[in-house]
Amino acid sequence: MIRKGKPQDIDSIMSIIKAAIKDMESKNIHQWDEIYPDKTVLNEDLANGNLYVNVEDDIINAIVVLNEEQAEEYKALNWKYNFRKQLVIHRLCVDPRAQGGGIARKLLKYSDEFAVKGGYGAIRLDAFTQNERALRLYEKNGYEKVGSVQFRKGEFYCYEKNVE
């Protein structure tokens, strides 16, 4: 079940983020750290009603943030789908102990449905260039690479998907 996150979910969410950071670092993927995403960012996501959790057997095992916030760096890219408004995916994260079971695909499908119901024309996101598993996930699910941007941790590919 996917539902809106609640403030009382923050400890479970932080546990997933910390486990994901440890797992990525063990694979030499230095995408996230103690600075980002931190508890402040995630509490803001919860307060704004933008954070969604995947729950199985009463346990939160994944999160995704859906909103319209685009990084300033996105402005330099030649986006293909500029009609209507764009939904942006942030911080999609599956607990490493639950990976490989299709949860990330499920969250992307949920994001597609959310976008259609919300009247969005496209979905945008960025993914760390060294996170090959994430890159494959987005490309297999219909996202097209638009270009790349530089953030604090390095180069990120930017993707978009038409949902009309």
C-alpha cells in the first residue's frame, strides 16, 4: 500500500535513508550523505504533504517525494515536454533489505497515476550518474535522458517522461 507519509513515520524513513546510504557507499556510490537528505529535508517533505511511503506488513520499506519543485540547474536544459505543469520525483528510496522486489517500479507507476490524475503533462527527475541501477530503472520505465546537471555530489542525469 502506498500512502502519504505522516510525521510519526520519520524514524522509519530515516532508518531507510541511513541503510540506503550505507548500501550505496558499499557499492562506491557516493550520492547521499549525512548532509542530504537529512531529517530537516524529510520533515519538510512530510509537512508539505509531498512524501509518500510504501507499506508492506505494517512496515515502511520505501519512500518517494512528489512535487513541482525543480532545481535551478534544470533551467539550462532543453526539456522536451514543456506543456502544462510538470511533476518532479525526488528522493525515491527503497530499503536495501526490500530491493529487488519491484517496489521502485511500483512507486514509479504510482507517480505516473498521480501525474495523470493531477493534470500534469510530464514527470521529471534527476539521478546520480554513478547509480547505474537507478539509471536502468528510469530508462526501463520510459524516462528519456535530457541532459545532465552538477550538484554538490557530482553529475546527475536529468530525465523526463510524457504522461499524456
